[in-house]
Amino acid sequence: MAMLCDADVDMFVESTFNFPTLAEVYRIAALEIVEKRSQEL
């Protein structure tokens, strides 16, 4: 898409990307809790 719009590299620098997504943040947090629980046992 950038090539079709004749955009330069500055377009990527100025863009904001949603990463990680909210769902991924929840998953990572849940995995950390599971890991901590398994270490306590």
C-alpha cells in the first residue's frame, strides 16, 4: 500500500501500530499468572 501511495519511509516512522493488541496483553498476563502458580507448587 505504501508503494501504491508513493509514501516514503517517514510514513512508517510516524504511524502508530496497535501491537500488542489488548487480547494479546491479557493472554501474556494470564500466562505469567499460570507460570507463577506452577512455581509455587
